[in-house]
Amino acid sequence: MAAKEHWSSVTPDYLTKEFTRARDAAHAYDYIVPIERPTFHEIRALGSWLYEPQEFPEEYVQALLGHSDAKMTRHYQEGHTEKTIEYQTVGADLKY
């Protein structure tokens, strides 16, 4: 990666790297191999998509994400075609 243009500028991968550090320091995903843990952009995209089923206006989500146009917001929300949550009942097989 090229040097920063200015001493106080933020590099393009800064948020991604810092999110990864914070996520791993929290130990919330230790059971998942590092390469498969959720990324900053995956969490952000999921967050933006969660507003859709609640019928928030696209303009609201666009502003929340800081996108300059709706096309980018729709791009972030792609891949979440399944609009329902499917719950599964599982047993813990515990003795009382």
C-alpha cells in the first residue's frame, strides 16, 4: 500500500483492519477460523439490509451508510435475498 498522502489521513483499509482487531480482541468468534469470521463490510451490509424488512425508506438507509447514491446502497443490500429468518429447534440433551 502506498504511503499516506498526509500524516493525518486515514488509509483505505484502516476501518477494516481496526474492526478485525476489535472483533478478535472481543473473542466473540473464537469458535470460527479467522478467515471465515464476519468482516466489517459483511456486518455493515447486514445492518443496512435489516432496515429493509422494517420498511425504512431507502433514502434513510442511504444517508445512514453515507452513500452518495441509491445504487451503492442497493449494492450493499444485494445477497440478502432470503427475507425471512428460519429458526430451528434443537435440544441440548441435558439431564435435569
